[in-house]
Amino acid sequence: MDRTIRAARWSLYGAFVLASVVSTMLALPVGLAALGMEPNQVTFLPLSVTGLPWSAPLFWMELDSVTRLAIALVSNVLNLALGLMLARGSD
């Protein structure tokens, strides 16, 4: 049972890391080019969602794109660090 829970924790963390990377790629023109999309399709919504709860103010504040990107990236890094601590758990 313990091995199953440990595997589930690491699987969920891996899925979150993948979602965070893809959402970061959708927020940058270089990432969009790597995905084969047009550079004018930049969106910050997936990056803001994966950065919740730290990125919650982005949903009701009007900020420029550089500030929005910086807040979303920092909130994603915070969530990745927190998720790593939770995934390691009692290892």
C-alpha cells in the first residue's frame, strides 16, 4: 500500500510538472514556435491556472503582459517547490 501511494504521489507531481512546462510554453513565443503555433497566440490563462493560489490576483487585476508573465512564472516555481516537498513526503 505504501508503494502505491508513493507511486501515485510521484505520478501526480510529474503530471503537474508537465502541465506547468506546457503552460509556460503557451505563454512564450519561443515555446509556441516549438509547438508549431503562431507567435500571436500567446495566452497566460493556463500559466495562471497552474500557478494558483499565488496567481489569483491576475484574474481581477489589469496588468501589462511583462508583469503578468513574471507573477505567473514565480507562482509556478512556488507551486513546483511545494509539490516537490509534498511528493517526497516521508521518503
